[in-house]
Amino acid sequence: MKIAVYTGITGMGRRFEGYTTYEEILEGFEDKNKANIIISDLKRTGTSVRPIKGSIEAVYYKIVPES
């Protein structure tokens, strides 16, 4: 299972940033509660969206199939 990471504005298109894992999400956030919310959303719905503070853009996480 891979988690694709995109940035962009809802409804205006997104830019592919790369792939990540649950472990990298946990390591990348100082606030472990926020990381756990992202992981919980991914496990429940397959996607998660987090706003970028001070920006109109957001970070989108989406579970994609292995190819």
C-alpha cells in the first residue's frame, strides 16, 4: 500500500509530491495527535486533507494501489 501526497487548492488542481507511509507521517509531525488524525482518516476513508497554515493550499493524502 502506498500513500500519495499532493498539494494544491481544492477544485483548482493538485501537484503530486511523492509517496509516504504511515511511519513517515508519524515521524514528520511534532504534534502526534495531528498525525494520528491523518492516519485514522486514511484507514477509515482512504483520504485525508490538512490545510497548510497561512496558505489557501492544502496537503492531500490518498491511499493508492501498488503498481
